[in-house]
Amino acid sequence: MSGPANVYDVIVVGGGIVGCAIARALAGTDLSVTLLEARADIGDGTSKANTALLHTGFDATPGTLESRLVARGYELLGDYAEQTGIPVERTGALLVAWTDEERDALPKLKDKAERNGYHACEIVGADEVYRRVPALGPGALAGLTVPGEGLICTWTTNLALGTDAVQRGAHLRRRARVTGVSVGDDVTTVHTTAGDVTGRWVINAAGLGADHLDAQFGYHRFTVTPRRGELLVFDKLTRPMVPLIVLAVPSSRGKGVLVSPTIYGNVMVGPTSENLEDRTATGTSEDGFDFLVSKGRALMPSLFDDEITATYAGLRAAIDRDDYLIDLDPSQRYVLVGGIRSTGLTSGMAIAEHVAGLLADAGLDLTERPELPAPPRMPNIGENGMRPYQDADRIAADAEYGRIVCFCERVTAGEIRDAFGSVIPPADLDGLRRRTRVMNGRCQGFYCGANTHALLQANGGVR
Ligand SMILES: Cc1cc2nc3c(=O)[nH]c(=O)nc-3n(C[C@H](O)[C@H](O)[C@H](O)COP(=O)(O)OP(=O)(O)OC[C@H]3O[C@@H](n4cnc5c(N)ncnc54)[C@H](O)[C@@H]3O)c2cc1C
């Protein structure tokens, strides 16, 4: 911290992908940074439950900030994933037209992609659609290829950015829900459930809670509507049926339902799109399930001969405008990062770059410190890279990587031990699942749950 004792240069509120990316970027300068997260873990909000696609931004609204930042984030995160080992699978996507109206919309979508700076889309006929995805149901008329779309591990992305931020010197406080702010002439005191924190600048990356925090700064400019997206997850045996991401032609009702491989070797169908009022309603619903089964069955009937092994839901922080809402208020030394609805996993690092640019324009020195620590090398929990149980040399050097705890997902005792010893250790079973995949398999922890719970307790349980 510089200046008076206990005054941070920047307080970032929210430990999702966006807040962690911002904290990481700013911690790479001489600024002192603290990151406040209401929950027991980072990455436990919207960033943990999405469709986990690395978007090219081909379908964004041209000319928007979102369009620019998704395209930039695609590059930044793609490079960062290579440096840190965040699992990525560049499957590509195929947008499928099922009606004449949808087929007629394809040239406009290609044109839109080009206006977004993405020039690799091609319109293909029905034969090519079925050649690429033979398991598709009958009736596909044509398609638009989007070769750059891919799968990425959203959990590892959030953890990598958070770990990097901490290694660069950011101070992370979990279980610190911001309840109010007192803005002074030079500093702002942020009141949290873990005590007061004082800083010069406050950055609001609170996702679903961003409008409430914005109101603490005297603004009433937007309302977050939690827009629930539910998804079905299929057993790994289905993975060969879905070689790439099968997208719907977007309509005024949204992006539609997709069928996609997951980075963990499953297949998913979803998401729904339903505006709610309850910002905590991350449960799945019978209506959502029925909707996805009927939609998904039409897209790929044979998929539904196999088993759905899990369902989940996430809440998009939708706002009443068709773009991100990022704004710097110099008089209160406050930055709002709001409305990061359905593309923030991809754009997070570019949002951080954009926010850093706004702060530099406001006079902060954002020169990168020389000799920053190397980015963290994250454990691979993706299915397309080598996992510890497959690595004979690693097992020979450390037998714990040969001791399977979770048989469905092939998670070893060595990986669980490493998670507890990591820079940001898990605070609960869900946190351990996000770091290792333990209990995420088809038995959903029936076999390994008790053993995993005992390991959690033995490692201090909650921190
Ligand atoms: C169904 C669905 C599918 C999606 N698919 C994709 C996709 O394929 N690709 C893509 O790029 N994006 C996708 N997204 C969007 C992406 O998940 C989000 O844009 C991104 O996760 C937003 O990150 P965030 O950091 O803004 O929010 P969050 O992850 O929600 O983080 C905000 C954090 O702030 C904390 N917080 C809130 N209030 C306070 C407070 N008062 N004090 C302290 N902390 C607070 C919360 O606990 C939370 O951890 C999808 C979203 C959904 C819901």
C-alpha cells in the first residue's frame, strides 16, 4: 500500500472473472490492490455456471463496446490460456438453419460477423452440415461455420486470474460482502461484513449485485435482471456425437439452444433464457428441463437415448441496454463495470485492459512493474490434455497421482492435495469440485463424496 497506512490505491469488488481480471491487471503495476469477494470463494457467482465457450464475437452487435471487448478478450484469453494451462479446445461451431427463414438469415449473419471483424464464417449446405455432425436430427437446411469458436474451462480461468492477481501482490479477502461506502475527499471507506477497507479508487465488478453497489455511490442508472440459463449435461459416452458446437440461428428471443461438447468430455444442451427477480435462483426447474428436452430432442434425437447425468443453471446479469455499461466517475474515484451479461468469460481480460485505460486517462500511473512473477501454471482438468492419472512419469515420482479418489472423473489424491496447498485453496466441497472435477461425474459424488468430504475436513475444511 502506498500513502497513509492501510489505504489501498484500488479496491475491486467482486471475485468473478471480471473482478479477478481487473485485480490482476492493476496488481501488475505499482498500485496496491485489494479484491473483495462476498462469498467464501472466488468464481462462485455467474462465472462458475455458464456455457463456457470462448467466443469470437461473430454475433455481437457491431459497433458496441461488447463487440470490441469480446474480440479483444478472445485473443487475450486464448494467449493467456496457453501460458497458464487453462484448458481450451478449439472445436469450432456450426450454426444450423432449420427453417427457410433461418436459412435466409445466414448471409446477414455472415455479414454481421464481418462487421465484427470476423471473416472466417462460411455458408454451407445441408450435406456439409450432416457431414460435420452426422447425429443431427432430420430437417437441417443449411449452416454457417464459425471455426474460431471453442470450449474453455471457466473455473480454471477464474482461478488463474485470481491466483495471478494474488501472486502479483493483490490482497484477496473472501467472505467480505460490501454493505456500504463512505466517499471522502481523498479516500473511500468500503464497509464490508469482514470490516472496513479504505482505498482511493473503487471498482464495482459485483456482477448481479453491481446495481446495488452503484446505488451506494448515488446512482440509479440501471437495474440488473437475473436472466436464468439452465443446462443439461449428458454422459461422456455421448461426446463422439457432438464433434463441435452446434448453435441455433439467433432471433429476437435470444441466441437459442445449443448442443455442445464440454471441456470435461461431456455434452451439454442449453441454455434457457428466463428473466427472474430472485438473484439467488440458481436452481433448475421442471419447466426448464422439459423445454430443453423437447428442443434438444428435435436437434439431436439420438442424444436422448443416453443419460442426462447433471443439470445446472447460471444467472446472467442482464440490464436494460444492449451493451456493457462501463463508466468512470472521477469525482468519486469510482468505476462501474456493469451489464456483463453473456460474454464476460471471454471478454474479462479485455474489460480489465479497458478499465486500466480509463484509469490511466484519469491520471493513474499504470506502467507495468518490471520482473512480474510468471503467470501461474494451472492444473489441467480438461479432457483434451494429459491428466495426472494418465502420466506414468508423474505417478512414478509421486504415487498420490496414481491414487484415484473420484473414479467417474479420474481425480487423484495428489490433485486434491495440491488444491488444498494452492495459492487460493478451496473453502468448501464446491470449491474443490471446481479445482479438480471431484464429485462431478455421473455418480455425482455417490461413490467418492464421503471420502472427499473427509479430505476436506482433514485439510481444515473452511478457510
Ligand atoms: C447461462 C450462461 C451462459 C453463459 N455462457 C457464456 C459463454 O459461453 N461465454 C462467455 O464468454 N460468457 C458466458 N456467460 C457470461 C459469463 O458467465 C459472465 O459474463 C461472467 O461470468 C460475468 O463475470 P463477472 O465477474 O462479471 O460476474 P460474477 O462471476 O457473478 O462475479 C461477481 C462477483 O461479485 C460478488 N459480489 C456481488 N456483490 C458483492 C458485494 N456487495 N460485495 C462483495 N462481492 C460481491 C459475487 O459474489 C460474485 O462472485 C454466460 C452466462 C450464463 C449465465
